[in-house]
Amino acid sequence: MIKARSSLEANWRRVFVALAMLVAVGTNISGGIIRPPIHSLQVQLKPAQPVVVPPVIQRTLPPITHPELLRSNPQPHIFVKTSPNRAFRPGEQVLLTVNAFDAKTGAQLDGAPVTIDIARGVTGRPIPLTIGLTMARRCGSMGGQPFCLNVLTPPSGQVMTPVNQFPGGGGAFTLSVVRPTLLVGVAGSPVLRPGTATFTVSAVDARTRQPVAGAEVLVNGKSLGPANRPITYTLNAAAPLRATSRLGLETLPASFGPILIVRAPGYSDEIVHYVLSMR
């Protein structure tokens, strides 16, 4: 009986100690019900963890258009540096120094023959040069239609080295030249209707944004009329326009029309991008 009473007293002491601790922190005890204080609930609340939402669109690097540039050349070859190394302007007269180096040892190769278009010289010595642009012909096809463009090309050069000493080559180089560029398009909207249509092909300088005098619109090598003025021509559908999607190659309700090319003195030819709506 004494043992049971001492055990009961010990249990009550533990209860009283617990109640005293609750009162010490401000717990409200009334009617036999223990009510925790409001501020204790606030203390117990933990701040919400931030939710990290992954972006829907992820940045990716553009595809490598010239993977051959990443391939190492295991054969002995050279590399070339030009001075001054900057963009030149057509008609500019410069003294260009071409330096060649052994790609393996880094040794400078002076006195090797150099050709830059019609100019001649040797590596390590200044070469008098008048910067010019030549017109080259580039051909391709679009919508099953062949086309050819007259394109301004900068001067290119070559360092001549013994083939048995440097079988890997590496002596070719091209100068950087500021070239005037045309911005062309169909005024208003690039979407036209098949059949006879009247439209205007705009042709402006990319730097000044001013209309280019003497620009004309060609189709199949024949002039349709001047750019920046209304032209009437029959546009026949050439080939359906297709686009790649997640489902594969899909045919769009549009078609390629005749290839229109803008040509202007002192500029490279430019293709006019437009489509024919088949709806």
C-alpha cells in the first residue's frame, strides 16, 4: 500500500512539473483543458520551403554548321596570322604582313611565297595591297527550283610551303572586308496569293536603311522591273511548303512561288523570301 502510494505521488509530481512548465511558457489552463498560447503556435510554424520550377524553355547551343573545323590535323601543317588583323573597307590601301608558323613547334616561317588574289609577296614582309571585292557565282535550289546568285567575295590568300615538309597544308586565309548588304522583302506582307498579283519588293541598304537606287527584281534571270515600286506578275505555285514538327514532316497550306532575286550595283544578290497562301 505504501509502495502504491509513493508511485502515485511520483506520477502526480511529474504531472505538476509538466503543468508548471506549461504555465511558465504562458499556457492557459482552465476548466481542466490545456490550451496552448497562440504565440506558441506561431513559433511552431516553419517557413515554407521555396519551390523551384524548372524553366519550360531551355537554352541550347546552335548546331555546329562546320564540324570539320573541330577536327584536329594530325599531319604537319602551318597556321597563318595577318597584320593588321581587322575588317577592311573596299578600296582601302594597306601594307599587309602575313606571318606563317609551324603548328607543332610554333617556329615562324619567313620568306615563304604568298599570293593574295593577284598580289604577290613573302611571309614576314609587308605586301602592298588594295582591298577589293570580286563577284562570284553561287548556285543552289529552293522548292525544287534552281537559282544562281552573284555574291561579293573578299580577297583570299595562300602561303606556299613544301608539301613534303607540311603535308597537312593550312596556309589558306581570307581577309575580313566590310561588304554592303541589301535587305529585301515583300512590302506589307510576305504572304501572297497565287495568280496575277501586284506587289512591291523593297530593297534598302542594311546600314542606312535607305532605298537602294538601281535595284531590280529578277525572275529566271529576267528583269520584272525596279525594286521599291509596284510590280505586276503571275505567281504560280511551284512546290508545297513543308515544315518539321514533332509528328514529322508536315505539309503546310502554302507553297513556294517563283524565285525572285534582287540585284543592285555594288551589292550581292539577295533572294526575296515569300510564300503563296493556298487557302
